[in-house]
Amino acid sequence: MAAESVADLPVKRQREDDENGVPENASTLLNDPQPQGISAVIPGWFSEISPMWPGEAHSLKVEKILFQGKSDYQNVMVFQSSTYGKVLVLDGVIQLTERDECAYQEMITHLPLCSIPNPKKGGLEGFVKIVAILIAQNVDVSMLTPAAALVLVIGGGDGGVLREVSRHSSIEKIDICEIDKMVVDVSKQFFPDIAVGFDDPRVTLHIGDGVAFLKAAPEGTYDAVIVDSSDPIGPAQELFEKPFFESVSRALRPGGVVCTQAESIWLHMHIIEDIVANCRQIFKGSVNYAWTTVPTYPSGMIGFMLCSTEGPSVDFKHPVNPIDENDSQQSARPLKFYNREIHTAAFCLPSFAKRAIGSKAT
């Protein structure tokens, strides 16, 4: 299933071998203790229910449960759905499906990485600017040399963000810090076309707390930080708080960028406003909110905060380091969602969102 294109995936339709909308293996679902998220009202369906979106639920028809486990941090489940391929669920919340994961993974990665100059093209000019800024801040630059492009991924244990970062040949080192090893192992087993990112020789996997990892990182280490977090409950809660963003800013070089998952404008405007307010205090470069559509996420969309540190200016809305579309389309894994036009369009907000957060973002 993972190897099929979006167009090849099945549309929503009733299986001929189902009775009353219940899969053939529904009896096993009913006889066993109900896995987290499996609705007891509509047997054979997964229903995503959470206090993060009270009063509503999105449901997918379950063909077969492929994995259930409990790690030190959360419940992990993988099931085969009728319409979206295999689905990864953490603590009852959908993290990805084979059908629409591209809309999230490609956007959270290429929005920031396509907004900073290729360090192998004109990198010396950017290096000189960084040195000048550091001198003005009374930082010793005697041992400073032009460094390789470094990217840090916090979370992202499924490997999808790594897969997308690896498209950028200018990146020379990729660190990833994922707190839950079970997520990595399960993704490699059931989502090999997504977890392929771990196979890149530039990748170093660190199993541990992303907050602690960032605190320990030397100041100015990374060109970009991508925070692929789940919702702000459970182990991911700290990734939405002000001290974490302060650690991110410290770990970035002047003009460095961060992109973090930033919830839905339809459901979590109060959270988004808090994130924007914190980021405006911490990041002295640019602060922007963008969004993309993901059908299986609550409200059908998800947002991103994109920020840059003080230094060489970053215009997130107009990519300066676009992925070569022709090369990408000829590769073994062509882009399915991201392109230059959708990059710019992602920053266009509906009027109600502009009124709420537009004045706080630049």
C-alpha cells in the first residue's frame, strides 16, 4: 500500500464482503478488549476522540489491527484502514496515514528548508554576515569556520521528516531526537516507505527527551530545527512552552529557522495565539503562521509556526532555495504535495485567523 500513489489508493466505498458496514474481522474487535480509539458504538471503526477537539470525532473503517503496544510513554497502534492505507495511532490520536502523510511531512520540512539559502551556493556571503553579527555581540570568532549545514528534528520518530530533509543535498548532517523508541521500531516495520529516512547516512538517531537534548546543544549549532510533535498533551506538552522555544533559539545560528507543528485554526486558536506571542518575544527575525490540509487530522488541516533568529533576513513566504522540481519528479520518490506555489499560498490566512493572530506575526 505504501508504494502506491495517492491516485491509486482506494476511494471511500463499501466493501462487497462486508455486512452492515462491519469488516469480516470485526468479531475479533468485538470479542477482544476494545483498543484505545475503537468505537463501541460503531463496531469495526476507529474513532478519534480527544479533549483537544470536544464534541466531534473523525472515524476510519478498520480492516485489521496490525499492532498494539504500550511503550514507556504512550499507547501505540497500527491498523489497516479501508480508505487511507495503514494508520499510525498514538494514545488514540492519528499521527499519520499512508494516503495523506505527504501533505504534512513535505510541508513541515520544505517550508523552512526552502526559505534559507543553500549553504553550498553563496554560503561564504552568509558566513561573513554571521561573523559580523557575532562580533557585534562580543562573541569570540577566532576559531569559527564555515560549517556544514546542520538540521535537527525533534520528534518525527516515523522517519517521514527525515525522508523529506534527505531530499536537500546541501544538508550534511541530520540529528533526530525521538523520545519513544517503540515509535521508531514500529514505523520501520509497518511504514518502510516513510521510515526510509532513517537509512540516510547523514542521519544520527538519538533516543531521548528533545527538551533536554536542545538544552545540551552548543549555542548556534543548527541551521534549522524542525519540531514534529504530537498535540500538547502527554510527552509532547513541553514542546509548546516558552522555555522550549528559548532553547530552540539558543541552538540556532544567526538567521537560523525553526518550524514546529502549531495546531488547527479551527480548533486551537487560543493555543496558536499563545505560541505566536511567545515566539514574537523570543525570535527577533521573522515569525509566521502557515497551514496545510490533512484530511485525517482534526478539522482537516494543521498549522506550522515558522520563525527565524536575528541575523540574515528570512522571507518564509518566498522560497529562495527551491527543490528542483524536475529532479524531484524524476527521483524514486517524487514530491506528492509540496511545490513553489503551494509554499507561498500556505501563508495566506482566512480573515478570522488574520484578525486573531495576523497582527502578532510578521
